[in-house]
Amino acid sequence: MHLHTPTEGDGAHDLRHHGDAEVRDEGSALTDLAVNVRADTPPAWLRERIAESLGGLAAYPDGRAARAAVAQRHALPVERVLLTAGAAEAFVLLARALKVRRPVVVHPQFTEPEAALRDAGHTVDRVLLREEDGFRLDPGAVPEDADLVVIGNPTNPTSILHPAASIAELVRPGRTLVVDEAFMDAVPGEREALAGRTDVPGLVVLRSLTKTWGLAGLRIGYVLAAPETIDELERAQPLWPVSTPALAAAEACVSPRALAEAAHAAHRVAADRAHLVAGLREFASDGLRVAEPAEGPFVLVRLPRAAAVRGHLRGLGFAVRRGDTFPGLGEEWLRLAVRDRATVNRFLQALDRAVTLADR
């Protein structure tokens, strides 16, 4: 693990590249293992709830009920909740609203926080977690004078779940600690979650409702933080930032029924992930390595000639996420979304063929 200060342009990492680029245009017909949105979502009941909200589109959005529902879901007062147009908006608000001198982003992770900070004029330092350490967090590697620290948990793309106690060690007087928990509801029992905690000074937790519920096109997420931080972020928001259909979705997705369904889905994803990882281990003789233990709805793999393998996979009907746009990773990395067993089995057959073609 080491500290890295990117220079202007900083070379190879396209911080604006996201998995959806793999399945746009000519990639739209591919079986998608590139985007970390749960397959077969949103469910019919959720689509119906969203559709019911369309009758109210003539009125300006009123987020009070959805905000209260999110607060109740995490046993927090509403003053600690801010609804956003997806977690991506929250990163922009944090970058623009908070007075920050030395922001640090723990990589490899989702690149949007650093991109938002750079766009807001900040110089961003990176703490790079290393493969040989299992991409595990060493709180001592974060500079003492960092006044904003951003980390994902479980981390995209490594799928590593950091202990909540290790993340809490990052707390310092005057420091804002941002934990992106966009995939935490895909972890059975949400163990190691910090959402709902009020005993961690400076804590800001981001949640997304787009991954588990298949709502990437609707843009809905939320921030949990101290009331004064919520006030700062809210002042930086435009008026009516979250649409009426997105508010209806937020309220529905934190209902007891939805939480039970998400919990069931998390266990199913864990079983499907175990099946995928077991299949991937069969490629060890080809030089493939899985970042383990994987705890998110995706896995990170390292293999020789990954770019060629990815190209052959596209020819065989499968889209996977390139890893070289993540700081701390290179061209030999790929991220694979967890899918059902039948899809995984077809993918593993295609991977076998793609590796053979890449070796020629």
C-alpha cells in the first residue's frame, strides 16, 4: 500500500469510463457481465409502484415521505438523510460543497469520487491498496493531514469487504470520512455496514438504490451524515433534484417487503458468486487469479493477455469490464458481474474458448 499524487492528466486511467460503455451500441446484444446491476430487475411490483407515481408528474416533487422512509430504515432522524440523483450526484455535492484542503481517495475503487473532486478544482492524493496485501486497508497508510478520505465498502472493483472497525480507525478531528456503501445491500446481513452509525465523527455514508433494484436509469440514492453536513450538501443541490418517480422508488425500496427481498437476493448472489469463483479457479493453470475473498456482486480477476481475452469474449457474446481504468490496476485485470448459474456456466465455457484463442 502506498501514497500516490497524480500529476496533470496522470496517464492511463480514464476516470470517466464505466461498465455501461461495454454494452452500448454494438455491445447491446451481448450477455452483460460488465455492469454491476442485478439481473432481472426492477421486479414487477417495483415497476408498478413507479408507474403509479406518474399521475403526479404535474406537481413538483415532494421528497418528505421518501426521506422519512429512508430515515426510518436506518433508525435515524430525517435531518441526517439527503436524497440524491444516484450516488454519483452525492460525489459531486461533496466535492463542491465541502471546504477541503487535502482529499485522499483509497484505490482501486469507483473512480467517480476522484473525478468529481478533480472537476471541482481539488488536487487528489491516492492511497493504492496492493494485490499482494489482498487489497486490504491499512488505516495507517492514509496521511494524517488528509481532511477528506473516500473509500468503498465493499469496494468496486476488488469486491473486498473492509471491517467496519478498520474504516472507523480512519477517523480524525476535522476529517470527513466518506464510505461508499453502494453495494452493501448485496452483502448478506450487511455486515461491516456503517450506515446508521452516529458514533463515528465525520462519517458520511453513501447508498445507491440502483444496483440491487435495477434502477440505474432512474437515478436514486442517498447520503447519511451529521445534520450540519447534510445542510451543506443540500445547499449545493439544485431545486427538486430527485424526480417524483425516483422518490416513489426510494420509498418502496426501503419498505420491509423490499428489505426482505434484498436480503434474499444477497444470499442468492453469494451462492452464485461462489459458483463463479469455483469455476474461475479451474483456470489457475492458465495464470488466472481471483481477488479473494470476494464479497460483492462482482469479482476481480487477473489473467495474462486480459485485453485479448476480453476481445474474444465479445466475439463469443459476453461483455466484461476492463480493469485498467481503475488506479492501482493494469491491463491484466477484468471485473466480472455475478450472474445466475446457467449464465455463469455459459460464460465459463466462453472464457475457456477465449483463453485458448488469446494463447494462439
